[in-house]
Amino acid sequence: MAWDNATSTGTRVVFADYVKDFSAGAHVQEAQLRIADLILNGPAAGKGFDGAWQTTWTCTNVGNFPGYSYRFTGQVKDGAYHGLKGVKGEPSSLDLNGKIGPDGTGAFFGEIIVGSSVVALGAPRGTPSDFHALAHFDHGSGTGKRIEGRPCSLSFERQ
């Protein structure tokens, strides 16, 4: 019933309440993706977060596949974030784009191009992997998590 209410209402607040109240619910990932889509398809408005942000993308070990971490600088302008590690579309690259609202809630869409099948859960080098992430920012830092796929986290530090 709670999920039916969330989908019929369709607001970010109701989906966030669903995630909070039913953290192990069957529709948590779908609710998080809907939150991300609502933010990404809405206007960029978090001007208080403009500037350069040191961004760290970290994926944990999964079974016999080792974790990895990327560090790069992202830029926020008028609440819209863009960061790129490596050369877009080339192996071992990560292209990350998103929006941050005035309350510090952020949503991101990213594309990783596999550089090594050893850390990519066996996917061949050059394979693209798209993902969404949700994050929260305060004045000088932010943290977030990947929604679908391998467990990965984001951290941000204002430069």
C-alpha cells in the first residue's frame, strides 16, 4: 500500500519517505531511481554549491574481484555538476553529471568505461557501465552511494 501511495503521488518527498520507512522494502531501489530521475529532470538550483569539488569514487571488493577508487575534480555551476576522470569514452574513464538542490540533495548519472576486467566483475575492457547515484552535500563536503549495480560510494570535498 505504501508503494502504491508513493507511485500515485510521485513526489520526491513521498519516495524519500518510502525509502526511510521501508529500507528493506521490495521497491527501495526503484524509489531511489525515481528520486534521482526527479532531481535530474528538474531545474538545477543549488547555486550555494558552485565551485570545484574533489570527487572520489570508491567501489568495494566483491567476492574475488578487488575494489578500486578514482579521484578527479568536478565543477558545480548553478547547481549542475560535471566531473570527468580520464578521457570520455576511453577505458578507465568515468563521466559523472548531476544536479544539487538548494537543500544539498544531489542526484547523478554516470558512465564508467571498463579499464580492467579484474575489477569490473569480469566485464571486458572497453565495456560501458551506466549508473545513478544519490548524494547529500553540506557547505564543504558531500557523500553519496550508487543505486544500482556494484556497491560504490562517492565523496566530495570543496576545493
